[in-house]
Amino acid sequence: MTISRRNLVTASMAAGTAVLVPSILRAQTIPSAARTVRMVNGNITNFDPYVATSYSTVDHALAIYDMLFALDSKFAPQPQMVGKWSRSDDKRTYTFELRDGLGFHDGAPVTAADCVASIRRWFQTPGGQLVNERAKDVSKNDDKTFTISLKEPLALLIDQLAQPINYQLFVMREKNADRPPTEPVTAHIGSGPFRFNEALFKPGASVVYDRNERYVPRQEPPNGLAGGKVVKVDRAVWHVIADQQTALAALQAGEIDLHTWPEASLLPMIDSDPNLVVEDLHKSGSDYIVRMNCLQKPFDNVKARQALLHLVHQDAFLRVIDPNPNPKYNRPITSLFGTDTPYVNDVNTGWYKKGGDPEKAKQLFKEAGYAGEKVLILQPTDWLSGSNVSQLLAATLNKIGINAELAPATWAALGPRRAKKDSVENGGWSIFVTTPTDLSFSDPLSSSWMFLNGEKGWYGWPKNDEYEALRAKWVDTETVEERKALARKMQEIWWDTVGFVFIGQNIQPIARRKTLTGLIGVPAFNPMWNMQKV
């Protein structure tokens, strides 16, 4: 799941949390206020970063796990758990040695066997799929070294081991990683800079992390997700507060230090408070997309998917995401490769028309043979902007004679339904909305919503073999210019096939008290090391 952190909370908490927030904050036994950071973040219903890929789940994983490599602020891969590595002359064998001082929260050392098991589990996810296809073997040499052997050279291997966008390679204990990624890991034991506090965890209300006093950070300064992960607080507490006014009141009163997803309507009020700061830490917007079920009517016909592409008026949809749209935080998207990636281009974007083109959409639905089939839109009731987009989409389809209906459900209930390939009458679906980060559109190797590999792929299952042949070449490109040329060819096919439809981009800033400093700015996520209260 790639849903935005905005309103990623359960609706059932809305009323209760709104009333109880001050007592929740005061009732917990915590270290000194100066060494405790309290924040509003999204709810976590599943803690395994392969079973649930929400931003909040990845925030959790970044806190308790570590990675072999990580991307710095310029998106260059840097060693993290790896101390040194080498590549054979034929570029088919990579040997990695772990750095000293790595240990799990239960006191056991991190070994090569843990890394091998974690890599093999990652191979089974969309993030590791292409590396797995090239891999001949992954093997332990001794307790500190392991080898990845390839069938043929893979220019982007280290980049893939470091990729931060989706299905990241987190190192777990061998006994936890030794299972398929569809089977959730329920133990919260990693080797990262924070420890999960099981005793203080209150499902749907708060999550507590304590500094891992045994963690040995790298010596380099922090740089993106790379460098030294130095923890400067004793505890970090996430509060799940569904009511935005309550969250703002707590921030203004100093009862919380950070709000990771303030609603756009609150930003002017936050800006006017001398004690608060609005900051774009992520430097990458959330790109709203409409995903269609390409296995069932009407969107099994490409003409129906093209109709939706012509129908969407992005400016109108951006207004229901942000009622007072600010060009600083909202803009339309026409390139498959997002708005701020190196591969953005204008190939085959003639479909884009300010205001949309409902007449063209009607004609294309007619050419698709649309005969009144129900179009069922999954509506997330606990994600306000996602719900608003779903409602506007249903109304827009209804206006041109399409039998569109909403299926309201919480995201927790909606998520599993996306996996159903059945017809609407048999419990399936037609459309859902989600929000990958803009940065993710720079990486067609691991961003599964950019695949066109049919039923092997991500929810929606669009298929185009010509596109997939081009995407497979991406892994062997060595320069940005080579990838730019490939991106243009891929985009030409994509907008003919229509694997998804863009709604527009919204940038989600954070709000913090001025006494909280040192936050690490990376796309989408909220790493908790380096932050401190002054």
C-alpha cells in the first residue's frame, strides 16, 4: 500500500482520541520532557514493511531495523550496515562484510546468516524482483561476510539494495526473515537505533520507541537515510489523533512537538503562530493516482481506461484534496515519471486538457462497448482526501452516464479487497485511489504501480509485453541520459495502455514547534534519529 500519511488513521479513533488526548499525553510514565519527543503520525495496523507498505509502517521499520545500504540526500547509495564490499572482475560476484558493533535488540549479534535470510525474503517482493531474476545465489561465507552471485552483470545492484521507495531491504533476524513476505513478522526486534516499547504500545492510540542504547552509529554525519544515525532523545511517542483541530491544539499547547500530516486548511493558522514552523521536509509530493481493475469490465478494455484518462480534470480534483489550493503545494501531472524526477518528459501527453474532456470520454466508453456495468469505487472513509477524490470521481462518471457506485470502508478493510481479481458481483472492485511519492516514479524497477506485467503485478494487473521488455532494460543502463531515452519510449506505450490515471500532486509539509530541531529531510518518511529538543 502506498497511501499518503494524510488521514492514515482509523475512523474509530476520531471521537475517542479527540477527547482523550490531554489525559493520554499526561498519563504515561516517560523520561524527562527535554529527552522525549511527542508527535502525531499515522496509525499502524500491520508492522511488517512487506505486508503493509504505508508510510507509517516504513517509519516504524526505519526506527527499529537497519539497512545494508542507504541513499544519501543526493540519492547516491552509501554503505550502512556494510563495512566494506567488493566486486569481481567479471561483475558477477559481490562480497559484503558487515561493520563492527551490529547487534539486535535481544542482545544477539547481527550475522551474515540474518542478512542472507533477509535478502531472500526481499527477493520475493516487487522491490527485489528484478535482482532476484539476475541472482544465481546468496550465501554466507562466515559470520560477518556474505556473497551475492549473479547469472549476469547487474549495473544497478547496489542502488537496488539501497532503494528507499517501496519494499525496502530491511535486515531482520534469520528466524523472522525465514518466511514468505505474505506472512507477517510479528516480533518487533531489529538492530536499528530505536527499540519498540511493547509495554506502552496502545493499538490505535499510541506507539512508543526508546533509544537503543547499544546501537553503534556510523561515524559519518547524517545525510538523507545514510550516515550516522545518532539518537539524541530517550523516547519518541507517536500519537494517533484523527481530529485535526485537536492535533493543532496539542501542538500549540506544547503537548506534542511534531505533526507529520497537518491538513492544508490549518497551514495558515500554523504559519501565524510564533512558536510553530511549517516545513517541507520531504521535498517530494504525493502523486494521487486512480488504479483500475484491468481484469474486469469495463476496464479490461483499453478504450475504457483511455476514457478515464480524458475525463479527469486534475485542477478540480486538487480542489477537493486542498480546498484552498496553493500552487506551492498542488499541481497537475502529465508524465509517467512524475514532476521532479530526472526522467520527466512530454511524450504522448496530448490527452491532457485543462478541464478534462467529458465528450471524448463518453465516446471512448461507447467504443469500449460499455453496457451499463457497475463501476465500483473503493472509498476510504478514514482518509479524507482519498474519500473526497473517490466521491468526485463517482459523480464525474455518473454525469457522463457511467453506473458508478461507492464502496465505503476503512483503509484497513479496503486494503485486502484490492487483492481480489473477481468481478464486482463476486466481491471485486473497479477503481481505487492511492498516493505514491513523486520520487517513486523515478524507479520503474521497484515501483510496482509502474509495472505492466499483468497478473504477476500489483493490484489492477494491467499488461503490455512491449513496455515490460523496455522496463527490463532499465536495470542495465549506466547513465541518466540512457535512462531518459528509455523513459520516453516507456511513456509512449504507458499512456496508450493506461496503467493508471493521475489525479494531481499534493505536497504534505510537516508542522513542528521551534524547540524541535535536527529533523532529517527525506521523501515521504520521517526518520527519528538526529532530532532533539532545545
